[in-house]
Amino acid sequence: LLLLPGGGGGKGTWGKPGSELIVEEEDAHDPNYDSESQDNCKLEAIKPELTEEEFERTVDSMLHEYFEHGDTNEVAMTLEDLDIGNLQPRLVEMMVNLSMERKPSHREITSVLLSDLCGRLLAEEDIEQGFDSLINSLGDLVLDIPEAPTMLGNFIARAVADDCIPPKFVYGYRGKLTDEYSRAALEHADTLLGMKHGLVRLDNIWGEGGGMRPVKYLINKMQLLLQEYLSSGDINEATRCLRELEVPHFHHELVYEAVVMVIEDMGERAMDLICKLLKSLAASVIVTPDQLKRVS
């Protein structure tokens, strides 16, 4: 073995220690030179496209969570991390369909979500295709949701008011629908859009749900609820009205208003009725022990 000064190698030698780790550029004049192998390679992460089954399972879970937190940006970020391929119209269909089975407040935040996703993750065509699919499936939807045509008409009109779809989407169906449910939905949307100041009124088409309503509004509703209860003595009706407000976190205010009414009335009947109501609400945990303590 021939060793050269400096530890280098000559012909027939092993070469300088560590030289095997050095990547040398190939000589373009070398007969074995391959120009294609010299191209710069860039590695990119590829997200596997979801199957329709995986998509529906993921979106169903995501929407149920959204109905609890109401954060449209969180939904958008979740969807951006997924590769949903061409399933955007199906997303619209699932959003509307699922909210139909729930409360008005959930339909309101669904309209808000649809508006916030429009232009970000949903194109106008995606929303139109989603609504078109819902229109064609109304015959099946009414079996479980009798008010589906009216609800869908509300959703469509609201989407027009929010600039998610153009008015021509509604007008384009005129005279073309033979199915009674589809025709009812589009006629309802057309009527809403034709009202005076209709686009402004459509902002509250689902009402002001739950915590989205002003505190003074809720307090006034609870006062009216209690006044009607003191007049009728109907605990079931008072309970139903309280549930419809959809503000379980604000039920301590009902307790406070009830106590104030008893103090102002100073009558045994009012005291007896309020005690019965609060006892019933506490037994069904509509009013929690903590909410009862907060006004003591």
C-alpha cells in the first residue's frame, strides 16, 4: 500500500481518510455522466385525499364540536389541514342538513359558518351545488324533518343576503320544479328576498340565538316569563319558555328576577308559586345549585 504525504492517496491507494464521506460533483466530460441525475430534488409533504366515508365521519364530528364552541376560524383551519378533494358541495349539504335537526341558534351559526367559509374554502359554485343537492333530496328530508322546505328556503335566502350565492340561483328555478317540496322551498326563498328591506331582515332570519342576544333582551324575556307564570301558575309552560331561550349559563338571572318579584309583591301566593317553580327547575337541574347560591 502506497501512502502519500498528508494522508492523501494516489493511484491504487485508499485515499485520504474521510474522503469517502465527501460527495464530489460529477465531471460533465465523464462518459458515465448522467445529466438527469443532477437535477435538484425538492421534497413536498403530500396529504392523502380523504375518502367520502372518512370525510363524512370527520366533518360530522367537527360540526358537532362547532355547535358547542361556535368558532368559525377553528373549523376553517381544521378543513384547511385536510385534503377534501372535490367534496366542498358535500360539506355544504352536511352543514345545512345537520343543523336542520337542531335548534334555531344552531341554524344561525351554520349560516354564519357558510358565510365565513365562502371565498376561503368554498367557492360560489360549491355552495350552489350543495343547495341544489339539498333541493333534490327534500322528498326524503321531509320524512324526518317536516319543516325542511321552509328551513332550506331560509338558508338559501340568507346565503343570497350574505353574498354567498347570487339571486339568479333562486330565480333560475322558476317554472322548472315539479316536486311540491322543492317548489315550496324556492318559492319561500323568493318571497323572503322580495320583501321590502328583505336583505336586512334576513340577518335575523333564525332569530338571535342563545348568548348572541343582548343581556337586556334576555332579562326582559325572563321578567315576562315570570309575570306570565305568576298569572297562570303553569310550571310546564314556564319551563318550556326558559328552555327556548337557550341560555343555561344565564339561568341565575331568572332566580334573581324571581326573588325580586316576590319581594316587590309581598304576597303569599307569589311566594308559593315562585318556590314551586324554583324547586321544579332545581329538581330537573335546569337551574343548578351554584346558580341558586349566586343570588343568596
